[in-house]
Amino acid sequence: MDTLKKFELMEKIVRELEDLQHSQQAIIQKIGKIEVDNIELGDKRLDKDLPDMHQRVSDNLETIVGILQYFADKTQNFGDKNNVDALKERQAINDATGN
């Protein structure tokens, strides 16, 4: 795999991790809303299971955030080390000139 394609794939993974992070945050918010609604309702099964669900999703979110930070830094370092901006410019010129 050439350097530019590798960098683009790395960027795609960063975007997917960001999307995963946002999804987990949305799930935590939804669970929280259900927990609040259940305060009034008082369903025992929800009282029992929702806190555990909330904790597991929160733990997953922490893991995702850590992976995202690591991989975003790795992607940035790879781009800097391999002068990806110059590679992108060269590719754009080649594409424009048909080379």
C-alpha cells in the first residue's frame, strides 16, 4: 500500500472511531433518560439493569476515547513524517494533468 493510501485509510479509521464515540455518548444519554423516567415509574427490572448497562457503555466509551486519541496521534505523526501534504499536492497535479 502506498503512503498516501495508507494515510487516507488511517484518516478513515479516525473518523469511524469518532463516529463510534458519538454513538456511545448518545447511548449513554438515552440510558440516562430512561433512568430518569424510571424514577417516576419505579420498575424493579429497570432499576436493577440500567445502572449496569450505563456502566458498561461508559467503560466502552473510555476505551474508545483512549483508542481514538492514540490512533489520531499515530495518524498525525505518520502524516507529518511522510510529508503527506506534499504527496496530496503531487497527486492533485498528476490527476489534473492526466499523469
